[in-house]
Amino acid sequence: MRVLLNSILIILIGFLSSTYSLKLSPIDYKGSIEIETPKDTSTLNLNIENNNKILLNPESIVIKHISQEVEIIKNYNNNIFTASIYQDDKLMRDNINDLELVSITPSDTEFTITKDNPMITTMDISQKNLDLDDGTYKIIFSSNLINNLDNSSISIQVTYDTGGSYVSALNSALPNTKGLTLYFTTENRDILIPVTRFVVEDKSLTRMAIEQLQNGPTNINMKTVVGDVSNCTYNNGNILIDLPSSYLQYNNSSTEGLLSYQAFIKSIFAVDRYWPIYNISFTVDRKEIENYFYGINNLKNLPNEENNYLIYLAYKINDRYYLFDSKVDMKKSGITDNDMLEIKAQKLFDVYSNTDLSYARSPVPKNIKLQNTKIEGSTLILDFNDEFLNSYKGKNDLRSMMVESLIYTFTTIPTIDSLKITVNSKPLTNFIKDKDLSGILIPPEFINPETVY
């Protein structure tokens, strides 16, 4: 019996010490990180390409994992780095993933890092991808491959400055002129932008408005969508515009048709600052029509109604910003008729952050918070946090853009015709050079002056 036990023991020892492979149950290593070099002797470190840690308007950044010794990385996932973003030592966003521009495939899941063969990762840190407003930030990248906290992260300073200037709206027309607000489209024909042109009155203002639309914008990167017009008559506040059927562009496509229709309507109704205008009707070849502009119905006696719940966003053309109005999606905004005015104002402000247009930007930085709202008669008081005072430092024109956007936007709430801005319940003072913003603010009459005066 003893001999048999000893024989079994010898066989087991020989088997366990042999090089035979053992088939084990499969294990899911997805998302795990395995570094063959012992943790206490790992020399993995981080390095930024060209060692440039101060960047202006970057699109991407290259970070290298380097090592003085041979290290093998296995079973790492796509998120090699996580990022945190700070502004003025205040944490803005944390645990940001999926910045890598190149996805890692299963065949890439083993990488040998040596002194001459670093692991290179390119990450998208564009302003659009990170959804950041203009400003200076510190971005900290933390490697998920390095266990030693002393060398597992690296930071950079990034400034996003989209440039551009803004021409403030005017409250009065130039001497001996009338201000016509004309609506032109962009090269991409994505929106209509209001532009105020000052002209000497020499005929009917409605005819002048159409003539100026036909003349087109002075900015070569804008386009007019108003061409031939047979006649325009004004009769006690009723406007009749007759179009020639020979001009096919009005009825050529849904985009062109809608833009042309809106350019007529908005530009003519804007004349009501001088003349009463109650409605607009369209005819073609002097005949009434039920459908035109590629599918628009009801083209008779279109009423001059208030446009409620608009938000004013910024569109950049060349190096200049223009404000334009965008209709708020009432369902998405959550605004209802039963909401108190203060609640409507808060929901309308939230639209600034929730609006995502590829061709436009919100004039209000995302770190600005609306702390409180209050109604005094027909004046809405908006109280903001300290970040309001830090926005657009050194750029009075862009500060004007933000303030004017707020004024235009919130006076589209029914019964609200003026605005007052406070910061931590204190009047807004010394925010824009040579402008007193501490009192009641009303919408400026002439938006986006075409020429800088």
C-alpha cells in the first residue's frame, strides 16, 4: 500500500511540473488592463508630442506612453485616457471618455512599449467635440494603463477663441434716413439673417424694402432670395405683392420657396416701425393664388402677428457675428400656457443650452446659470451667477452680443417688454464700456447694422 501511494504521489508531481497545457474555462477580460512588467518596476510615463502644453484652438492632441524598459500591454479597452476639464481652478467636467480618434480593434490588444516604440494616442479635443465656450481651460488626461498615480496623468492649457466681432444694435436711425431691416440668407441657405440698412426715403417704404431686398446684401457671403416683383402696393396698412410667373425661383424648391416667402414677410412687416401694416397678400400675374412658394398655402391677408418665444442665436460670417431669431420648439422646451411667467423665463433660458445647431452658437456661455427670475409689471428681472461677469473678458462687442441676445429673446415672452439683469441680486455695472446696463433694458430698434458707424 505504501509503495502504491508513493507511486501516485510521484506521478502527480511529475504531471503538475510538466509543460502540458491545461484547458481552462473561458474568462472575459474585456475592459481589463494587464501589464506584464511588475507594477513596482514599471517605467511607463506620459509625454506630449513636441512637449507643447499651451494650445490655441486645437483640433487634436497626441500623447505618448513611453518606457525606458520593455513593457507589454494586454487587454486594454478603447478608453486609454479619461479627461477632466477645469476653468479658473473650478471643475467643469469630469470622467470624459471616448476622445480617441482611432478605435482599437481586437488585433491591437497587445502592444510592446520600448524606448524607441512608444504607444501613440491621438485625441479629439476640438472645441466642438468638448462642447466648450470660448475661454481658457486646464485639461488633465489620466492614463488607464499606469497604476502609479505620480506619473499617470498629464495636463495642458487650452484656449478656445473663435474670434469674430459683433456690431451692436442701434436705438435710432442715422440722421435723415429710415432703417429698413432686410432678411438675407447665408451661402448655405440654412437661415435668414436680419440686417438693418439705412436709406434716404424717396418713395413708398414698402417698395423701398423690396428694392433693397432685390439689391442684395453688401456682404458677399450672404445672398438675397428676392428677385423679380411686378408690383407692391400699400393701402391703409394692407400690402399686396404681385409676382411674375416667369420668375421660377420662388417656386423652384421647398428651401428656396420658404426662404423667399419668409424674406418678404419679415422684411415688409419690419416696416411697421414707421407705417401701420396689418396684413400681406400675394398674387401671381395679378391673379389670386391658393398655393405658391413651392407648397405654401393661404397667401391672402397674412396677419402681422407677434412672434412669441424666439431665441436669438449667433451666426458667424467671415469675422463677424450676426444675431438671428430661431423659433423655440414649445414641446421640447416644456413651456406651457399654464406656466407662471417666471417659469416660462427659466425654461426659455434653458433652451440656450439645449439648442444644438451646426451652423450657429449660443451667445450665452454654458457656465452662466440663471439663479432667479422675478416679474415687476412688464419687466422681467434675470439674476445670474458670478460667471456672467467673467464671460468674454476684454471683448465688449461680444458682451453686447450676449446682452442684446437676452433682451431680444426674453421680450418675446407675451406681456414682457423690457428686461433687467442682475448678478447675485446686484445691478449689472461696469460690464460694457460706456454702457449703462444697471436699469431697465428694452430691445434696440435696429438689429445688425449692415455698416459699422
